[in-house]
Amino acid sequence: MAAPLHPLMPHATAAWLVDNSSLTFEQIATFCGLHILEIQAIADDTAATKLTGRDPIRNGELSPDELERAQANPDHVLKLARQPEQSRRTTGPRYTPVSKRQDKPDGILWIIKNHPEITDNQISKLIGTTKTTIAAIRDKSHWNLANLQPRDPVTLGLTSQREMDALVSAAAKKAGIDISPDLGKLSEDRAALIEQLQAERETAAHIAEHGEPVVANTALERGEALFRR
């Protein structure tokens, strides 16, 4: 069963319906996908945030006839006239919050250092910056180069891990770079990790039984440590 559709701005729509209709709180709650107590708070003006009402009729989400039927019958369940428009990713430059824009040069520097196969055009689209800025960082003529630190743009919140991985994969494939994992190295790393964990487990067991271990740096110290045991 498909999920029920609700207005694009349910709280603002509920505020408008409370002020401009005789619908029951239950009807408004059902239509807006909210809890009836939230509607009660809006009606009592005790909601955490003062809401500006949003007219669902003017926005095409509710027809006047449907509203009249619901007002005449408290058991009538309001139906949304149309699904609200969803935001779509446009082909224009990516929007970046003002608070994060100063981090873009650090993200660019990280990509240039770690993935030189990614082109300036791809970087520009990924984190929403200009090719002039990217070129200045590449040729080390950027005005703030001395203060830049390479930082992962995903960590900085400039892009998602999925987008970053997809771009790295596409750029590597185009450049003929094999980015498949080295199974031999992975096996060595796994063996080293297991050995490290075993050593830590043995050390923990020794400490539990004998107390803190004595660090023996010389042959004499090691001998004294063995004698004390």
C-alpha cells in the first residue's frame, strides 16, 4: 500500500486550517500527518514555534469542494488534491551553506593531492566551486595557500561519500587506473591485525594476573624482571 500523501509544509498547513476552517483536530491531524496533540498545541498557541499559516487551497493541495465536504462531515477524511512538488537537483552550481564555503579550498586541495586524476570540471561540479579557484590551488598561486590544509570534502560536509566514491571510480576508469583492492595486502593487514589483537589479549591477561608489566629495556633489566617473577 502506498504511503499517504501529506502537504509539503504540514505544520504551516495545519495552522491555516485551524484558523480558517471548522475541521476537527483529528481531521487536520490526519490530513497533515501530525499527532492530534500537535494540532491542539497549534490551536492553543502553545506550539514551540509560532507558525505562519500556509493556504493548501491556494497552493493546489486541497480543493474547496473537498474542504466543504469535510467540514460538513466530521468523519470525512480529507484527500490531497495533488502530490506536493519535490525538490529536484538542477544542472546549475551546487549550493553550499555560507558557513562551509570557507572550507572549499581545503577540500579542493585534498582532492588534488589524493586523486589527481579528477579533472577541474569534475571538482567544480562536485563541491560547487569555480575552475579559477581550482587552477590557483593546483599551480600554488592561491592567495591563501599557506593556510590551506588538505581535508576530505566528505568530512567537511561539502559532498556525500556516495558522490565522492562514484566520481573517484569514474575518473580512475577514464584514466585507466586500477583501483581494485590489493588482496595480498589486505591478507597481510588482516594477519597483522590478528597478531596485534592476540598480543593485546595476552598482555591484558598478564596484567590481570600479575599486575602492570615491567618494561625491560636492557638485558640486565630483563634478567631482574625474570628473577622477581
